[in-house]
Amino acid sequence: MKVWVDKPKCTGCAHCHDVCPVAVFEMKDTNAADVNSDVAPPEQQWKGQEDPTVYAKWKDVQDGHNHFKEKSVAVNGEACILCQACLIECEGECIHIVDDNNTQYDSIYK
């Protein structure tokens, strides 16, 4: 499996981290040197700017999560069991998984 997070779209909600049964995701500070350590393509790596549409939708939400201060990073993508829990829970619709048959799955917030 290849798993990555489109960092500009990531709200930092940590839902993927919380629901993943095999610890694929870690939360990284936006200033961390390894914030782009997954296999995200260059255009989906963190370069210091949020996706404006995602930011406008989630910037004022007060739900106890540390929005926009951290980013999710798929540090253990090879452990993914394709349960798809992260794909359903991802607020920013920023998680992508490619399985061994080269089928791509993208998150769609419930």
C-alpha cells in the first residue's frame, strides 16, 4: 500500500490518527523537519500554506482538535489494511491510498 496526506488540505483534526487500527498516521507540527516524510507528490507536500477552501470551511470550528497547527503524515503506510476508517473520518478529504492492484482510494468526509 501507498498512503499519503495532501498536507495543504489537512486540517490537523487527528481523526485519521485516532481511528487507524494499525497506526499508519502520526501528527507532526507544521514546522517539523519531517512533516513531508510520507509519499505525497510534490504538489501535495506542506509548503506553509493551507488550501484556502479547506481553511475557510474549518478555521472557526471549535471541537477540541488542534486545527491547522499540525499535519497528518502517513509514516507507516505499508501497514495499511485498507479498512477505510481514515477515508471516512478525514475532514479535509486529504488522504489517498493506492493498493497493490494500483487502485486509488480517496477520502470523502462522512
